[in-house]
Amino acid sequence: MSDLFNKCTAFTRADDVKAAGFYPYFRPIEQNEGPVVRIEGREVIMAGSNNYHGLTTHPKVIEAAEKALKKYGTGCSGSRYLTGTLDLHIKLEEKLADFLGKESCLLFSTGYQTAQGIIPVLVNKGEYVISDKDNHASIVSGTLLAKALLAEFLRYKHNDMQDLERILSSVPLEASKLVATDGVFSTTGELVELPKLVELCKKYNARILIDDAHSLGVAGAGGRGTASEFGLAEDVDLIMGTFSKTLASLGGFVVSEKPVINYLKHHSPALIFSASPTPSSVAAADAALDILWAEPERVTKLLNNADKMRKGFKDMGFNVLDGKTPIVPVILGDDMLVFKFWRKLYDAGVFVNAFVPPGVPQNLSMLRTSYMATHEDVHLNKILEVFGDIGKEFGLIS
């Protein structure tokens, strides 16, 4: 007889990797100083965090969170729609809209939730959402929800503008369309081919949604994101993002024209039926944005750190994906090799992320490294040294 839980008892892959001593996930961090964390009682260089500017431990960010906690308490106990809107929410929305050059902004309680609060609300029955095949799971979730509500859902090959045009040209020109894409793709660190995408969307009557989760604080003037990077801020209709990376907190946002944000405020179930972002998380994000705004040189330091590591890995002979972001993937290709290499790195005092299928395509298993503006040469040189020693031990480089 079939039982709903049969799939759970049959799942042994994680246990097998644990038994072999190579399991890299759910390691509890006991103390976080930014570039260095404490795990299992020892200090480890963190080369896997999305804390791109190291602001989670910045004194001004912590102070802002503490003040908000004392003034407003631990939570809002309601949705933004009813009793959950604070002056803090309004202040941060206005500041983000100003920073990104848009008319208006709306906050959501998590970054993952944000796409679900936008896509199925804007794209209705008979309308089209067109998505990059490598988009983050949050966009995938939002597009699938739109499909369930009878919108048309189409996907194009990853960052392939020729394939995007093939799909756009197959849809009636007069039909309403939304093209959704990551600005920086979270696994590989690639930037979207935005100039061509904008050209095609203008040609085929489509609106554009860019997810700047990994772009804010990374790309563009002063870290203003993907559209700014290409000088196309006025040509992108919606920009969404998260606070959990550059802004050192938890939550999400979208910026756009005032009528669009007003419509989302009054029609988005993800907003209306969720408790609003907590006071301390909003205050922390606000303080982090102030720091980014006042210190744009942080972006230069961040990208210089990543460039140093990208070049260092390549010079040693590793297979590294090219990019212009803090995400620097080292491709190994084999799942167990990734797990074994990860364990050696961890034992040597370096923490990175192990990415294997289905999180990445077959034969693209990787150690995804990512960097912070607060990494110093002593950290970066140690990471390169350890990678080099283990690479030689495994015969991957000479």
C-alpha cells in the first residue's frame, strides 16, 4: 500500500554522505565576526557567505536594530495591510526607492516571498510570464503560482537572448507579458545580458522584472544594481531584492512606478496575509543602506577581492567561471569529489558552499566561493593556499 511518507524513508542520500564524513550542510555557526566565524568550537575563514559588505556585525547596524527592538518590541503582530505598518517601514521604502531611482517601494517579510507577491499578482489569466531557466527558486515559485492561476508560463534558455526572442516572437504582440530574470545569477555569478533583453522587451511589448538579490551592493554605481550597471535604470520596470545579503538583515522589497506599487499593496496575498517585517530587521537594513550609500568605495573593495581570487584560482589551474561579481565558482564536476574537497577545506579552516545537482546541472558540481568587502589579504591568501594544497593532493592541478 502506498504511503505519503514512503519517499521520506527511501531518501538516504544525505545519510550516506554523513556516514562518509563529507556532509557540508546545516553546520551551526556559533559566532560570526564577518570574514571569520566559529563553527564546532574553532575559527574558520568564511568564503561562502552572501554578507557581501560584512555589515551584519557593523556597530551602526547592530545599534539600529537594538534601538528599534527597545522602541517597537520584537514584532508587529499584524500584516502591513492592517496593524503591521510602522514608520520604519515607510522610511526604508522611501529610501530604497530613492537609492534605486524609482518612484515607489514596497517591503515584504522575506526575499523568497517577494516574487510570489509580485508575479502572480501582476500576471493574470491569458497573460504571459517568461522566465530564464536558471532563475532563482523564488522566481520559479512565483511563476508557477501564476501558472496555477491560469497565466501562460514560458521559459527560455539560460541568458540566451536568441532563445528569448524566439519565445517573445511566438506570443501575440498585443498580449501582456512579463520577462523575469535574475540580475546576477546566484550559482554562477553571471550578469544577465540586460541591454539585449531590454531591446527585445521593447520590440515585443514586454515588461521587465529584475531580481537584484545578488546585485544590490555589488553591481552598478555605488552598488545600485544591474540596471545601473548597464545605464538602463529607466528601462527596467520592476526591481526586486532582499535584505539578507548586502543589507545584513531579513526581508525583501520591490521598486517600480507608484501605480504599480499601489496595486500590489492592495492585491498581493503575500503582503496582505503575512506579518510585516520586524522592527529590528527593518532598522538593520536601513542602517546598512545608509552605510552603503555613504561609503561606495566598499563596492570597489568587494569586487577587487573577488577579482584577486578569480585570478588566483585560474593561475593555479582550477576551472573557474568568469564573472564580475563576488561569486567565484570553482568547477569540479563530480559530486563526491566536491564533498571530499569541501571536507578538506573545512578541516583546514576554510568554509565554502558545496553545490551539486539538482542545485546545479549535471557535470557542473562546484565549490561556490563568495567574498566580502571585509576580507583582507591575510584571509584571501590563506584560502588560495589551502585550495592549492588540496588541489595538488587530489591531482586536479600541478
